[in-house]
Amino acid sequence: MEFLHQPASSNRLGEFLLDNLRGDWERFRAAVAFVKRSGTKHIVDELKTFSQKHPVEILAGINHGGTSKEGLDDLLQSIAKPGRVIIFNNPKAYTFHPKVYLFKSVKAADLLIGSGNLTEGGIYSNYEASVRLRLNLDNNDQAAFLKTIEDVLDSWANLTTGCARVLDPDFLTTLVARGVVPVEVLAAPEGDEPPPYSNEEVDEEHAAKVGEPEEPLFSGRSEPRAPTIAKSATAVAPSKVKIAPKSAVSTPLTSISVNRGFVMVLQNTDVGKGQTTAGTSARSPEIFIPLKARGADPNFWGWPDKFVESPTKYDRAGVIMRLGTQDIVVNMMCWKLKKDFRLRHEALRSGGSIGDILRIETAPTGSGFEYLVEFVPQGTTMHPVYLARCTEAVPHSPKMFGYY
């Protein structure tokens, strides 16, 4: 038995995984709450080599936006059949939160149970603690102990319960499209415990936005709840509770966007080169957002509260957007006479082609930027997913857009 802790110790969860993946084990199983590329990038090569010879099964949770598209994609690319990745989710208000890592052969097992997720923080840099048990399976007591653990893993991996589904590329695309699994840059920060919610709510929210109910991805089941605690006799009486006056609320509810993302099909006005004759001026580096789109959700853009008026236009300068790995500083502007809404930056102007999808998402508080920007090219897996969300037409224009 061994106690592992990090980051102070060199014997961290990351080293445990790498050492064992390079060892002589015959099977690897894990059950983790969160998976991110920040963690998988450290083990994908060894995991792929191990998986080519031995079965691997990893159960991953998707609650609270803690698991990313990139992390799951890394597992799909690294685990060969008959190995598999299983997504566990009870759409009622229950979070899948274990961290169990098990290597096994006929005679022995190496088991680690602790606090570390399959993220960089979880396996290396967070303050984490785990207990490591090296088991001799010739010992009846130790073999019986291991069986109790494997029985639980088997129950979580049971596909007939409705809470477990095998991950494949198509299902991953669906999870991303439903908003259940975010791209890494928008996933919940490592080390933070997000507020509880149910993925059932996510499905309902998504269905409301696309305008029709969709088949649930998982079946919910009831589990034992926490005991009910009687109210304490020393609780503060209602008359003693001070309620902040309305004037103390800094951000009115009406200033909060109801949407997380915006998508738009790019047209020639957004990415065309304009004049190409020698000596003529290049077209301004701007993407054109329809006024209808701004009007459909003005708070998504900060309109008009965050814009500064001048005699000719309204500006929201210094808007930081994350495009790939680059932070760009964008100027949002609305010309008074031209009656249009533009995003100005050369990286936006030159980032896509006609027919590609521009996707803009609001960023979490504390991320260091305000929006995540992505160009989704035609012919890629996600293009039809986001194209289906471009349901709003623009008068006298072929441009289509939508929110989600």
C-alpha cells in the first residue's frame, strides 16, 4: 500500500500511468469524471502501444462541462478494438465523479483510487492525493477485494442501464452538437467544482433552441439521495436576513444573453478579396454580422451598453477573442449611415472561405478572453452540424445565421 500525492512528489499519477502502460500488464481499466487533452496528451503514445496488444476500457463522465471534445477524441484515436471508451451519464441530478485506475494480469493488479482526473492538473499539477494498492491475486482476500471493485466498474459499464454508451466518432459529434461536451478552451477550469446541474436540462435547453424535441441521449435512473437535515433551531430568523436593495445589483438580468454561441455562413462580403487591381486599396479586414442577428440577441454582443458613440459610428474596441491558439483584439463597430455591424480584424477576414461557418462562443469568466472564434470549413464533420443551426435568413441576402 502506498500514498501518492502531488505536485510535491515525483511519484505522481502521471508517472503511475506511464510506468504501468509500459509494463507487462494484460488489461487496463479506468473510471474518471473528467477527460481533457491537457491530460491525455501526456499518455496517448503509451496508451496506443498498450492498446494494440491488450484490452483497454475507460469510463468517462461528461457532467458540468469538465470533459472536452479533444480529450475524448484522443482516447478514440488511441484505444484499439476490442478496447472501448464508455460515456457514463445519469441525466438526473447525479454527477459521475470517480477516479479509479486499474492495471491487471493473471497473478497481480496495480490499483490506484484517488482524486485525480485524466487532466493535466489531475495527473500532474493539482494538489491531489491517491492510495495505491499492489494486489497479489493468489491471495484469496486480495482477489475478492479486487472483484468487488471490478463488479462496480462492470455495473457502470453495463450498456443496458441506459446510463452508459460506447463512444464513437458519430456519438462524439452528437455530444458536441448538443452542447454537452465543449471544446477544450471552454471546458470547466481544472480544479474548480462547477455548480451542479443535470444534463437532462442541457437536452431540454437544446431542444427548445432548435425548436423540436430530440431523442434523449441517456436514460435517467434514481439513486439514493443525501439524508434530509432538519432545520436548526439556531438558524437566522427571516426578519434578521438583510436583502440587498435592487440598486445594488450590478448587472440586470436583461443584460445577460440567453445564448452561448452564434453561427453564420460566410459570404463574399466577409471573405472576398475586393479590388485586386494594382494601386487600388485592399478591402477593410471586416466580417459583416447582419443587423437582424444583432437584434435577435443584442446582449450576446454587448449592444448597446458596451459600445461608445462617436459622430459617425458606435465602437466596442479591445474585444479579446481566442482564435486557435492566438488571442486577437477585435473592434466591433456599427456605422450610423451604413446601418451595419462589423467585426474588424485581419485574422477574421482571412480565416475562412465562402460557405464556411463562422462560430463564436462566449468564454467563461476568468478565461482571459471574451469570445472563442472558430472557422468550420465545408467538408468537415462539424460543418453540417453547425449549418443546421443557421436557420435565420437575412432579407435581400443569401446569408444565414443562428444562435444556440
